[in-house]
Amino acid sequence: MGIIDNFKKFIDNCRHVLSISYKPSSEEFDKSAKLIIIGILLMGLLGFMVAVVISYIITGSLSLI
């Protein structure tokens, strides 16, 4: 397969994805947005907690916060 054939296959795959995709309803969008925001907040909280623990282990106090 050459570069042209790979590009044509890529374009066909893109068309297929676009043909089976749909616009979400407002309820579905709201639910997805809420879940994403909760996930981001949980990951931030987890990162903060890891930073606190590492700070306490390295310095013996919470001086980095």
C-alpha cells in the first residue's frame, strides 16, 4: 500500500465515523459535562493529596503548601 492508498483509506474511515455519529441531546450533553467536571475535580484532589503526602515525607512538615 502506498501513501495515496493509506490516505484514501483514512478518508473512508473518517466518512464512516461521521456517518454513524450524532448530535447528543441536551440531557445527554449535560450528563456528560457533569461527569467530566466531577472527574477533573477528583483528579485534581488526588493530585493535591499526593503533593501533600510527598511534601510531608520530604520536608517533614507541610511547608510547601
